[in-house]
Amino acid sequence: MQLKEKKNEKPETASNPIVIVQTANTVGIGSVGSFDSELDCTWLLHSSCSIATTLSVHENSRAFDLTSELPGQTTRYSTQDMGCFVSTPKDSGGNRRRPGSIGEVSVYVPGLRIPKPVDFAQSLGDYLSKNIVERLSALRTRIVVMAGQEGPTITRTKRKSATQHGGSTLADLQQALEDYLPVLLGLAENGSHLHYKVQFAWVNQEDDSEETAMSNAWYEVLSVLHLMAMLSLSQANLLLLPRISTDGHQPKVSEESRRASVDIFLKAAGYLDCAVRHVLPQLPAELRRNLPVDLAEGVLRALCLQALGQGVDIQLGMAIDSTKATLAVKRRLACEMVKYWQQAQDNIMNLPLANGWGEKHRVFVKWKYMEAKAAAYYYHGLILDEGNTEKSHGMAVAALQAADEYFKESRKLCEAFNAAPPLSRNPPLWGTMKYLCEKIPKDTSSKVRINRDLYSYERIMETAPTLPDFALALKPDEYQLPQVDPSWRTENVKGGQSVATNHLNG
């Protein structure tokens, strides 16, 4: 790459200004020592190609054109605002980096959408003060760099590093998003004349299109909430990967981790619920139709229901371990789990999920739906078997037989899920499925054998009894968008009115 100096621009005194570099495959960040003389800075960029780029920062230069050797790509950079506008041909490839394997999966996260750099100064310099433009640039640049470097690795974190590098990365990136959101909302605020001034681009994971750029700040808010939810699900996955206990026994998930994961599932569901109810309605109908499938309403709802369904799964596992939980309690939890996963499947059934991540997502939901039905029919069968009539015993056998069939189907879907790219593995069995893997085949075989003389094969294989219908108890957290940052004062908006007092929470 060659750096072309932009002449006739006077520099400001600055120390260690930040330069962001991005190509179709890479994103890098670093500081330049000073503008007193020509400096050469070599950057080793995070790239699947492992290419190195040399930048020359010349005296009296503050803005420059960076011309890539990749055909058809030109990027404009400025050290003043720490941002850039990137134009990349659609057929260049390389922005969407997919791992070949994501390791052990307890909670499926369909990839992380990665933001691309934005030149806020170019878009907003005539409307906002330098202070707020620089703040927007700095906050978003932090996210661009962290997500670009760490995003591809978060979904394949190994258990042994889960609480070290992976855990801190998740927390840091989550905090960066939370810091950015109140400032971003100043742009997105209802009625603001600025919310369409900036084009925001994000790399997709489940959509056919490699990336989607939109000149609407609510699209950026939606993308931020989606990423916050995906980071939460990633955090839950780390908590729910079994670890070797201090007593040296087989790997297990501690009760503390299970309880913490339920809270995280509710938080993730809260972000997604807010996105559906309060952010999507802010987008014009045409933009909503053009959203990538990653942000389609059906996918957002399915992810929300997935989080709630896995939360109930954890509760059922804790009920199984408790001596105080009755069969009725376990059946209710299992039946609620069925409804969550059924609704999740209904929401994504007809969506064009593609590109590996999307198809794997679809199989994951179907797999968990079958597991939930196996659990529900198992506990329903045990309760029916407590009846004293011939009819109740027959229905119990049918329910247990259905549980066994759904369990077998879930095992096939589990294998299909792990084989779908990116490849994955099951962690050691624990919780609900560890218990049911042993009990369903054993109890079903026993009941069918005992009742074989009383009921014909056709009678046993009759349609399984209808599951009881329970109201869903687990709800998403009531997440509300934060108040607009105080930096959006009247004096920071050139020729405009302060939006800090007109914030819309939905």
C-alpha cells in the first residue's frame, strides 16, 4: 500500500494521534509518534492473509488517501477524527471471517456481526462540535478494533481460557458498546435532523450479503443491541461449559454458574426484546425490508426465545438435582421449554438463513425443540403412570414411547448440528440431558415390557397424548435504552436544538 500526502493542510499539535487501517481482510490500530518529520510505521494487521502494511506519515499532513493493492478499493483516513469511510467491492471477499471450528457449544451464537469504520468528521463536521464528533469517533473506533480482532475468536474460546482471555474480552467489548450507546442515541433521537447523515456498515454472518450499510442511526442502534445480545449469549456459553471440579471428579457446571447463566439469558433476551419492540419500529418500512437476515424480526424474536428456552432448561436441570422438586414442577418446566423452542422455530422456519452460520442456527433450534419435547413427554408419561386406570397406563406408555422417539431424533439433529460448518463439539453431558439420556431409554423400555401383555403394539404406538398447556413464566429483562448522553447539549449542535431532553425510550 502507498500513502499519498494531501498538501496545503496545516497540522495541529498532537501527540501520538491514532490511525485506523482497514482493508477488505484487515483492521489495525496504532499510534504515530509525531508530525515533525517523515515517519515509517509498519503495521502487522489482524488478517487471514497475514499481510503487512507500511504507512508513511509526512510533515504537514493530517489527511491522506490510502490506496490498497486490492483492486477496486480506496479508503480515506484522517488522524483528526480517528475514523474512515471504506468502499469495498462486493465481490472482493474476505471481510466475513469464519472459523473452521468453534469448539464446544452449550449455547449457540450465530457469529458476531463486525462494524466497519465510519468517518464521523466528514458526515457531521458541519453540524456538531469537534468535541462530540471526536467522542463518537473514539467510542466507535474502540468497538471496531476490539470486535474486528476478537470477534472471530470469541465463538471458539476453549474451556481452559474461558475465564481468562475470553471472559475479559467479552466484558470489555460489552462495556465499549454500553459506553457508545448513549452518545449514539443523540444521532438516532426521534426528530433529529442528523440520524440519516452517517452511513453505518456492518459485516453480516447469516445473510447472503457480506455486509450491509445504511444511512440511518437507528440501524446502528439495532446493530449495537444485537451485538450486545450475542456477547451475552457467548458469556453464557462460557459459563455452561463443564470444568474439572476441585475434587477431581468428572467435569461439571457449578450451581453458581448455572444461576448466573439464567440471569445472562434474561439480559440477552431483554436486549433483543427492546430491539424488536422499540428500535425496529423507528426504521422506515423500506429499510426494514432491506435489513440483513441477521437483524430480521424473525431472527431477533427467535434469538430472544432461544435465550428464554435455554434459561428454562437450566431451571429444569436444577429442579432435577433438587430433592424438593415434584414431578409436576419438572413437567411444567419441560412443557414451557417446548413452547419457547416451538415459537423460536416458527420464527425462523421460512427465513433465508444461509452461509453456514444460518443453517447451523436453524438446526440448533430444531435440535433443542426435539430435546424439549423428549423431556416434556417423559415427565408427562411418569405423571400419567401414577393413575389407577387402564387408560392412564396406556397414555403413559404412549407418552414415554413418544419421549424415546423424540430423544432419538434429537441425537440425530445433534450430530447434524456439530457436522454443519463451522464444526463444533458437544461438551461432556451434564444437567437435564445427562439425566434424561439415562432415564428415557431405560424407563420407556421397562414400561413397554411390563404392559406388553395388556396392550397391543398398535395401542402402545397410538398418538401420544397432548401435552398440558402452561403459561410461560420466564420473561425477558425490562431493558430500556439509556438516556441520551449529556454531551448532546444545545451548544454542541451547530444551528440545531438539543436532543438530550427529548429522548425516546419506546
